[in-house]
Amino acid sequence: MALIKSISGIRGTIGGQAGEGLTPVDVVKFAAAFGTWVLQNTDKKTIVVGRDARISGDMVNKLVCATLQGLGIDVVDVGLSTTPTVEMAVPEKKAGGGIILTASHNPKQWNALKLLNHKGEFISDEEGKLVLTIAEKEDFEFAQVNNLGKYRQSENALKKHIKAVLALPLVDVEAIKARNFSVVVDAVNSSGGFAVPMLLEALGVNKIEKLFCEPDGNFAHNPEPLPENLREISKVIEKGKYDLGIVVDPDVDRLALVNEDGSMFGEEYTLVAVADYILKNKVGNTVSNLSSTRALRDVTEKAGGAYYAAAVGEVNVVNMMKEQNAIIGGEGNGGIIYPELHYGRDALVGIALFLTHLAKSGMSMTRLRASYPNYYISKNKIELTPDVNVDEVLRQMEERYAKQPINTIDGVKIEFDKEWVHLRKSNTEPIIRIYAESDSNATAEHLANKIIADIKEIISVKA
């Protein structure tokens, strides 16, 4: 059993003993802490709650909603939904915050409470620490019987979300209709199973093959949309005559695409392609995190814009986007953040913008992918003994490569012309994650192995 308390919420496996897994006791405690924080920091007494389709969702939802009512907070329950839909519903309902019940790409035994502020954006590091403190001290007071919060369901949040997507100037429904796309959708039996087809139909896509679109929470494969987990949709597309495949994670904030021949477009390139389309229509700045592909920088600078790198984490990317007035941003895991709609990763707006781009380009998926700079990322990690001072290791790596351009806002990122290595420590265990990118897989692997050898040398010298 596992329970992870962090600034972004509480995440754990269902069951076990209180404090060791995500039990009803832990759910109530953390929901009460967040509700208390909302009451202390806003004059609004409403919180929006939504969930993905995982098996424990209904149980956790009831616990959260009842706890918030017990604090005197009115609850707007949007039910089975997507993370970006809940994010948009918070300001639309003039709520003081939101709770999304989803463990994102984690397997079905996991669930989580993800926390939003009154803007529908993830709470900050500082705010998250305050919520954790309230939970630790159990510093909450429940309402008297005459002051209990009200509960109501709202069933139109997703429709409003899709309507807002369609209203975006750069979403061209007529262009998409004219291409008459044939699409396969893999929604891993969660909320995307109804959300993505609803969007596609609204965009004029009539040929939709649904794969794992029953929102019952029985994930048909590992729910993280990585190539090794997408063999089934790849086979379906390879055998049939489809233009593309669309894959989303359980809460629909990550978007992966599959080419017409069954090959992967590459999750790193979802953002690159959407940004390319945006930049063709408006010159501006872009942002991604330090571990995302350099291709976004190349595309941005070619269009006359400036690229900025943020620390890993959606809230960090959003903050950097606001600081640099970015017109598009996100993460290399298939997360698209389009501020003209809202500041949150949103697979639905990503789909609409990408399909418009593909339709107007007149290209196939493989031709479009081939039009972008080709990079490969090697993802590795080195496990250290608990006595190793990881911060000191990173500091020495920074010294060792002091002649290279270095970014230290999140670990250590070292640039070598158009290649880079990003070293990040884990917050929960003695591990250094090592991401390396180059224009060939072999070179990226070689670069990563060189850095791993350097780290081992530093450790051995110290010993």
C-alpha cells in the first residue's frame, strides 16, 4: 500500500490501514484540510468536484462531497469528467476551488485528490504546504447542522468545455469536416471514452472507431500513453484504413497520436505540432519544461518567437507562461496548455487544434511528423545509497561542466550545442533521473551513459 502526500495533493493506493493507503479516513482528512484552506483564503463557499472513471471514483467522490458539505461548503459535482473540464468549471461556477479525483496515468488501484484554486489552476507550492499543515494538525472545524453545505450535480460542464473549444478562432471545424478523417480512439476505459468522441462528432468527424471507450475504470492496458502501452491501437490502425489514432490518459489531460501506418507520432511531438500551427498564425513565445524536446525551441525560433524552459511540473510551466506571455506551452508528455482557453493541460483543445493543423496542411500524419526536427530522448535513472548527498553530486556535476550552458532551476541541465542532459533528483528516494536528447538514439544513449559514469566517479571519489 502507498500514500503520497505532496504539495499537489494526496495520492495513494486504495485500501489498507489509515495513513498507509488511500483509505476513507485519509480522503476525509485531506478533503477537510483543502476545504478549510478555501474558506480561509477566499470569500467563496463553493467547490467544484469531478472525477475520472476509475473503479474507486464513486466511493471517493461521495466521501469528498460529504466532507465539504460538513464544512458548510456548497458542492457542485460535475461527475464523470475530465481534468481540464473541472478546471474550466471552477471559474465558470464562481467557485473558491476545485478537486479532481484522478490518479492520472497511474494504474487502477490508485486514486488521488488534485487541488485547484479559484482560477481553476493547480495550487502553488506554498499553498500546497499550507494545506498539508492543516491536514497534519487536523485544524478544521465542521459546521453546525443549520449551516451544512448544499449539494448539486451539474451535467453540462463537458458540453460547455467543448463549446468553448469550438469557439476558438484557430479551431476550423469546416476544414476538419472537409478532410473526412477516419479516427481510432483509445481512451483506456475512462472519461475520454465519451469526452473524445463527443468532441470529434462536434468537429465533424463521423468515422470513429472506439477502442477501450467504456468508462468503467477497468483499464485495458497500462494507462500511461507511452508507445509500449499502445500496441493494440497500433495494430488496429495498421490493419485498417485510418488517418490517425488518438490516445488519452484516464483524466484526458495528456494526448498521444498514432500515425496512419500504426507508428507513433511521438508524445514529445504533440506539443511541437500544435505549437507549430499556433505559431503559423501568430508569432509569440512558447514554454515547455526542462525535460521536453528541443524541437519546440527550434520551431519557435524559426517562427520568430522566443522559447523558455520551466521547471518540471504543470504549475511551473503555467507560471513561466504567464511571466513570458507565452501563446502556447505544455509538457513533452503530451500535455497542451493553450491560454486562450485556460491555463491547464487539455487533450481536448489539443485534439481540435491538431486536427485543424493536419487538415489545413493537406499532409498525412507521417509526412507532418517528418517535417519537424528529429530528436531522441534517452530516459534513465541511477539509484544511490541513502548516505549519498544527491545535492552535492549535482553541485559537482555543475562544476564539472561549468564551461557549458547550464540551467539549475530544477536540478542541473547541461547543453551541448543541440544536445542536452537533464539531471533531477527524486523527492522521495535516493535516485537521480537522467534525461538526454540528441538527433540520434545512439548518441543520446552515449551521452546519458557518459553522465552516469561521471556521477559514479564522483561518488567513488567521495567514498
